[in-house]
Amino acid sequence: MKKDLVSILDLSQKEITELFAIAKKVKKEVKKGKYRGCFNQQTLAMIFEKPSLRTRVSFETGFTQLGGHAIYLGPKDISLGARESVPDIARNLDRMVNIIMARTFSHKSIVDLAKYSKVPVINALSDAEHPCQVLADFLTIDEHKGKTKKLKFAFLGAGNNMSHSLMLISSLMGTDFYIGVAKGYEPQDYYVQKSRELGKKSGSKIVITNDPNEAAKNADVIYTDVWASMGEEAEKEARAKAFKEYQVNMKLFKQAKKDALFMHCLPAHRGEEVTDDVIDSKNSVVFDEAENRLHAQKAVMLRLLGAE
Ligand code: CP
Ligand code: NVA
């Protein structure tokens, strides 16, 4: 595995499969105390430019459960790039801590942290990608479907950090990826091209459509995310109008296969991108995804720190 996890593209299909095996083992054995001392005397620095529930709690809890200590550095603590440059922050932190995770606005901030830090850096969400979330998501799919290949994965929503990373991991794992997206909000070309290249090797198809029904039809997984991401609050109203037809309600969800999973990275804006009856249905696995953040990230950190 590379030194850092900046993009899901830092991993191969084989490495992702190995991470899932470690995550499943840790999930089972951590209660018996097997991994308790792994990160003894080690420190994780957690840089946050944006709010978080799942990411902060899963990283801090995960690192603590494995014997280490985590430090939360919020927006007012270090003011990434304002109080001090990103390279200087990296070159200070790597003298003191063993591993860094960062949630930033600009993806370049994470690229630069990784470039200038001698210790591993993990992307915990940037404006472009959210690799930890999609590892947890595909681990969840594997647990529920017994496979992650040859499925139809449908994302209803904007071309954002989530859809970029989901499209990439689908193409790495050999699953067809459909995005039902409003005109003008399509995913960035770089991610579409990369996914199509990878898809040629893995056998996955990447379809960008403005028709929500084409995306949802016969899908094995229906996934959605907020229409306006953190940092896009000013566009909330315009996006709510543009994405009205893309809401995952029961009518749309019923177009998928009977045993389709409903997934969402959370937080959910109930009544906007998803209705209560879908997110609270028996097909919904949203809290399994949240829990799997803990296990998937433990696997990533164990690998990056050479403990597995
Ligand atoms: N899914 C996710 O990353 O949640 P938070 O923003 O609460 O960390
Ligand atoms: N697209 C969302 C994901 C939150 C986990 C955002 O960036 O706000």
C-alpha cells in the first residue's frame, strides 16, 4: 500500500479486498482484546476544516480502541493555510505524531499535507473525494450482498465528493455505476475519464444520465447524498429546485430490484434527497455504513502503520 490514502485511486482492487478482510477480522476480534495494544504510545492528529459526526467519532474511537491517542484540531485551532502554510503544518506534525487525517475544503490541501509529511496522511473528506466513506460503503455492500462485483450501483444526486469516490471504487471493483444527475451538476470529467479507464479493465460500465429512472431501474444499490455539500450552502435553494425529480422516494426506490439496498453517507436531509419511508425501510443499511467507518478505517490505519 502507498504511504497515504488521499484518493481511492491510491488503492488497487487487490488492496481494497485485503482491507475488507482485515476490517472483518478486526470487527470480530477487537472485542476479545486482540488488537488492543497495536497503537500503544502512538498519536493520530485529526485536522477538521468542516463539521463532522461520524468521521471524528469513528477515527477517534477507532484509534483509541487500538491503544493510541487522537488529537482533534478544529478550524479555529490551526487555520489551515491562514495561520500557517499547509507544508509547514505537515512538517511540524510529522515530528510529533504517527499519522494524520484531514477534512478540508480544497483537495489540494490534503495532497500537500501528504507531500510534505513523512507520516501517513488520510483524506477524511475534501471537496473532491471521500475515500474512507466509500471503503465503509463497499464493505457494507459485501456484507449484505456477499459480493461487490457485477452489481448495478445507482447514485441519485450531484457530481460531488461522494459520487466521485463511489464512481472510482465501482470501477475498481467491477461494478456498473449509474449517476442520475440534474443538468449542469454532472461529476468532473477527470473522475469520469479515470473511472471509464479503470472500468475497461474491471468490466464495469459508467453511465451519466439526467434521467433518474434510467439510473434507478433494476439497481442493486440506490445511494444518495445531500444536494448541497458543506461549503455549498449558498446554492441550497437552486440545487433543491434542480434536484426535485431526483429525490429517492418510494416511487423511485421501487424501480430498483426488490432486495436493493438503500445507502447514504449521512447526514441525511430527510424530505429532501430521501424520504422517511425509504431511509427507515428494511432495505436501508445507512447505520451499518456508519458503523463500518470504524472498522474500515481501523484496517486502513493498521495497514498504513505496518501493523497488518
Ligand atoms: N459521512 C460522514 O463523513 O459523516 P460526518 O460528516 O458526520 O463525518
Ligand atoms: N457531500 C457531503 C458529504 C458529507 C459526508 C458533503 O461534502 O457535505
